[in-house]
Amino acid sequence: MRIHPLFALALTTLSIAACDSPTAGASLDGTVSNDVSAGALLDGVGGSDASFSTIDTNKCGDAILPIGCLPACATVTGDGCLKSLCCTDQGRCTASGGVCVATDDTGCAASTGCASDGLCHVVSGECSATSDADCLASSRCKKWGGCSAKDGVCVPSQKGCGESSGCKDNGKCSVVGLQCAPGSDSDCGQSSRCAEAGKCSVKNGICHALKDSDCAGKTVCLVSGECHALAGSGACFAKSTADCEASSGCGDDGKCSFAPLSYNQAVGRCITTSTSECEKSTGCKTAGACFYSEKYKSCATKCDGSHCGKGGSTADAGSSMDAAATADAAEAVCVSCDGG
């Protein structure tokens, strides 16, 4: 049985046990006899109405079989295909010569393969992408830029990559081989990953933070104080208390202290280390998060309400208890001071 080029990408080597379930004719040790009853459960199809004939184990062997459809070693008759994933996923709803095949565009158009991969028209017994229109309506185009039909499948186009969510999110704006990927620093620079995490330079087909200028002015720097690229990591980190104190995370959440990484003391993250940091934060004034919790390494409220900000009310000792904190009564930390 010829396997469609797209599904050939999803093949896996299955043992002979994959050709059968432990029903009539099969043992629990994974072996399969040469005869399986017509009602045997196979790949989601079964019961007394299932239409399968004998499974020939010699035909199965260690064959490479498609995922989510009936294995080639199952001889199918009647409505066995119509009830299987071959039909719902691949539009192969008709039994012909013992295998499931696609026979009309209606079955292809109704399959998940049409919506996801543009395989909407029947060609030689299988569903294929016959035009760019098939691809343009698929999620493969919207997400991954596979907007052009070629040899029966949807492949990336420069326009498709440039308009895909992968371009906007991760800089995958150029056709590289058979996929959309960052082709230049410009691709990375226009992505949300650059604006948020400083992943603005391309290396080996992926957007990374490779220099301090990638991190500077980005969310990771402005909010978290992580304004320096660490060579070899592709990520941004803080390097000093000054980085932390300049971040909005210090003013908002009390994360004003530099904590070096265990494996590299030159860089680290910004954290909260004292109640005084919490008391100066916006979180203290607006939400009563004025108490430093050593256990959670962050600002929180005390259950007695003594650190509630203006307008806050004293909470009962057991109200709004953090689930993790209830396991440690010695350090009772509340989520809020209003008892909500």
C-alpha cells in the first residue's frame, strides 16, 4: 500500500503486537495467531459489527505502519474503514482490495487532514492538496506557513512564512529547506520572542539572545532586570543589584536583590530577600504584600492583617491560605488581606 508523502513523515516502527489487541486469536504476551475473529478490536474499530478478516502475521512482521490508521496487515471489508481513523483523519473511508482508500472529495473535505494539512481532494485513492487554495485554508498555512501545494502536500512559501504565527511569535519568517525558520536577524527582530525575551539574533536557525543589545530595552530587562546575554546560553540574565533595582520588578514586587546562578556566579536572577524590599513595593501598597516569605522567596501578606495596605481589612487566621502554606502551619502566608 502506497503511503501519502505527508503521512510518511509520521511513520513509526511497531512490533507485531501493534497489529492486534488481546482478543480472540491473540495472547497477552504480545504474540498473534494466524486467525483473529471478525469482532476483534483494532485501532478503534471493533464489536460484533466490525468487518475484518484474518490478520496474516507473516504479512505484518516488523513492518513500518502509519500512526492513527489501520495497519497494512489488516484486511478490511464492509464498513470497517468508515468506522476507523483512516476515514476521520485521512478521508480513506472505503474498503477496496482489503485496504482503506479515499474515493471522493466529500470524504477528504470532511477529514481532519483537510482542515489541518490541506489534503482536501482525492487523487489516486488518497487525499491530497491539489491547489494553493486547499493549503491557504489549512492550519498548516496559518501556523507554519505551508501555503503552497506541491506534489500533493502543502509546503512553505515565502509569503506564507512571513504571514504565519510562527513568524510573529518566533521569527520563523523565511523558507529554509522544507520549513519556515529564522533566516536572518531581521526575522528574529520582529518577533514577540525578541520583544519579550531578547531572542533577537539568529544562530543555527533559531532566535537567541547573543549580545547585550538583544536584551536591553526588552521586557526581560525592563521587568526582570535581565539585561545581559550570557555567551553560549542564548538567554538574558542580570549581572548586578543595580540591574535589579532599575527594573519594574523591584518597584512592583520587591525583587531588588541579585542572586547569582549556582553554576555561573557572574550572572543570575533578581529576587526578593527582605521585608524592607516588600514594604517599598507597589504590591505592598495596593495588595498588602508587605511581608517577605523566606519559604516562597517572595512578598506575601500575613494572615493577621498587620501588613495590609490602605483599604485592606484584617483577615482571619485561616482565610485565603495558600495551599502550600497550609502544609506548614509554622509559616502561614495568605494570598490576600481582604479574606477573598
